[in-house]
Amino acid sequence: MKKYLVDDAEYSVWGRGVGPILLFAHGFPFDGAIFEPVISRLCSEFLCVVPDLRGFGGSSLGANGHNPKGAPRVKMGRFADDLAILESEIVCERGDSPETTKIFLCGLSMGGYVSLAFARRRPERLAGLIFCDSNAAADSPEKAAERNNLAETIDRAGIPALADKMIPNLLSPKTLAEKPDVVATLREIIERQSPEAIAAGARGMAVRSDSTPFLPEISIPTLVLGGADDKLSPPDSLDAIAAAIPNATRATIPNAGHLPPLENPDAFADAILNWRETTFWSR
Ligand code: MLT
């Protein structure tokens, strides 16, 4: 695990592998550990760079992790700007030129919102986008209110109850019934997040804009991935997102809900490796 100063926040990042950079952006309220089970499969083809986003895991929230009133809030664009600073630092560290070196970006759920913000702001930095278990639309007013309420009320003692509420919706029935180790790992990941990070992410997601009109403008090769049993970003909604992106490939991961990298890591890694081979090597 390495520390990088990213603007005003200290980012905790681990990396492994060789080849082009594959930068990961995790979902909410998790940290980079949700990608841990797929890294050993992907590291022969990519330098996998796995940060904990601002405030989550081992990364600090920083002064810019707050809204003007001082309450924790990180907008998706802020996370995207952080990732841009981080990737250019790593590109330079490797002795590569930021002018000619492009990266792959894989964002899951909240990380998917971040990846769309990144693609909108810095399309020239991307060789490919992997959009997983996420949505393009903004929150409904009801959903935004629910998130703001969570941000106002969450404290350390409330996090186990939040995990209890979320886990049945995050994992597939098969994972819940047959993989107690995955359930336990997910619970551990949620329970180690700070209330400030949870509030910051919830408030940031509540104010994100609708990215649907932007989808047809994404010209880089994009893999749209999702668990077959994902209740939060169901397969038909991901089909529609893939249909709206000109150069998209769609893959569905069996026996997985919202978190395929934890639930079915081999199928998740295979989908990325197959996409890379068919999309980039066959030209
Ligand atoms: C996530 O996994 O990041 C969340 O489901 C995103 C959300 O709450 O919209």
C-alpha cells in the first residue's frame, strides 16, 4: 500500500502487475478491497491501480471533502479529478509520457458515476472504460432525500445496521446462501468505513447530474458489465446504457448481484480479458 498526496487528500493506493494502467474506482460504501479477488487474474495484462477513494478505507477526506457549510460531501467530479491527478502521477513515476500514455478505467456503481465524470472531463486520457453495475441517470428527488437523510444521521454506531440493510440488496441469492466468506468480507469492508466518508459519498451522489445525454458522446471502447442478479442496476438498465454508447460491449456475470468482483471474480476477470483481446488485439 502506497500513499499519494492528491491535492489536499492523502490517498491510499495499492498496485500490482505489468502493462497499461487499469485504474479502479470502487462503489459505496466500500474501499478498494472489493476488487482484491480479481487483481491476481488481471495483473498479467495490466498494472492494476486500486485506490481507496477520498475519505474511504485508508484515504483521508481532506478539506475539499466538504461542502461550503463544512459538512462532508464529495461530488463525483471531485473523485474524478482526484483519479486524474493520481493516474498522471503514476504515469510519470513509471517514466511514461502523459501525452502518449492512456489508461483503462474501471468504475463500479458509485465508481461508475465517477468514471462517467472522468470520461466527460478527460476523454483523451482513456484507452478504454469498464462501466460496472452502475447507472447513468441522476437520483430521483426521493432517492436524493434518502441519501441526504443518511448523511445527516449516520454515526459509527449506526454502520452495522446500515450493513444489515444493504447486504441483502448487494449480493445475489446464491452468494447470500452459499458464500458466507464473501458476506463476511463485505460486512467487514462496510463496517470499517467512517461515518464522514459515508456522509460525504451519500451527499455527493445525491447531487450528481444526469449522464444519460452524455452516453452517445463516449467514443472510446467501453465494456458494460453487471451481475445477472443485480437489483440496484439490473441487466435491462445496463443493456440500455450499452445500447446508447457507440462502441460498447455488453457482458453479464452469472451468479453475481451488485458486486461481481467479490461474488464471481473469475467471470468478472474473464469478461475484462476477453473484451481487451477482442477489442484491442483484433484491429
Ligand atoms: C454503490 O454500490 O456504489 C451504490 O449502490 C451506488 C448508489 O447508491 O447509487
